[in-house]
Amino acid sequence: MRMDTLSQILSYANVMSGINVMLVETCQGLLLGAIIDRLAGSGQVVQFYSGQAPPRQALEYYSFAKDYMSNVFAVPLSLVSIIDKVNDEPDELPTGNRNETPKFDQATTNKDEAKLDLQESSDSAVSKSSLRQTQREKEKHQAIQLVKAKQMDTLIVACKYDPTPIVTSLLRYVAPSRPIVIYCQYQQPLVECYMQLRYQNLGVVNLKLSETWTRNYQVLPDRTHPVVSMSAASGFLLTGTTVIQ
């Protein structure tokens, strides 16, 4: 993704401080980091992902403060189909036996004491893992409730998957008169998404499919011309505005 493409995505999506953003990306966290920087700690981001964990490798280079990251949530794409079925109150989550002290036989040898220390260390690691899992489940439930309210201010999709089923599944959670932006390196997936949104009456108007293109120029006396080494593959953008059906 080129710099000019990234800037156009943020502009079309009207990303600014204080809004709620739905994001699906496979850019290793590059787009997520740009959104967090625009929000500046005010607003919330719900990132949908496929796999074991959301791709956020690029966030390490942003060095965000903790308050910037406190409003960033992650939800697996596999849960999109059951968002409306999730209860308002969180279900009982496993918390682990944090207050329970393991019981062991009295040992008098150094070997038995070493085993006891190893067992206690293992139980402590399991307890910490359980706490982290519980916290992730609570954050996931909070994100689902935020999406379920159908007051998201924008939807941004920039991933390697077919965008059409993702957009049609998440579109109903975007509030009316809000922008949606879909980025793809190739034109054909966006053409199919454009046709689906336009002719299936999914509540999106002002659809526009465009190719992002910015030329850098070398400006020198008698030698002014476009930079010959710039990248020509900038990708395509599909933009639109949601309305009440």
C-alpha cells in the first residue's frame, strides 16, 4: 500500500478523533496504526480478523501510549454471524482458581523441594494465562456490544480476501449517512462488490470505483519529468455512503 493510497483511505473514511471505526485489514497493522494516530485516544476501533490473532506487527513501530491502545478491540470474523445473538450481559468466563493454594506432600529432600518450586511456577503461569484469556474475552464481548448497537461511523476493508461477503455482513452495523471504503490491489473483486451493493439494495449510495494515482515529479532546470522509479501499482478504492433502507 502506497502512502498516497493510505492518505486517501483515511480521507474518504473521514477518520478523525471521537468516532467508532470498523476495520478489516491484512496490512500487518499499518492501516490500524494510521487510524489510531488519527483518533488520538478518543474514539474506538473494532478490528475484525481471520486466524488466531489480529495482524498488528507494524504497531510496534508506532510506539503508541497505553491510552491510545485501550480503545482498540479485536473480534474474529467467525463471530460476525452471531453478533445479534450475543447477550447484553457477559457470559460466565473462566477465571481460574487464583485464590486456591495448591497442596503438596511435605518433602524433606532437595529434590522434592525443587519439584515443588517447579509445580508452583507452572501453576502461576497457568493462572496468568487464564487471567489474560479472561481479559481478552471481556474485551471481545465489549466490542461485540459496540458493533451490535449499529452506531459505527465508518467501515474500512483492506484485506487479501474477497471483500463482498465481508462488506455485506458488516454493512448493517454502520450508522446512516456514514462512509465506507474498500481497498483492493486488484480491480475485479471491487467490481463484483460494486455490482452487489448497487443492485441488491443494501443501503449504499454514491458508489465510486477509482484507481489511486499520484505522480512524483523531478523538478530541475531543463530536466523536469515524472520520477521514473516510482511504483505504478497503487491499487483501487471503492467508496460509498450508507443510507436508511
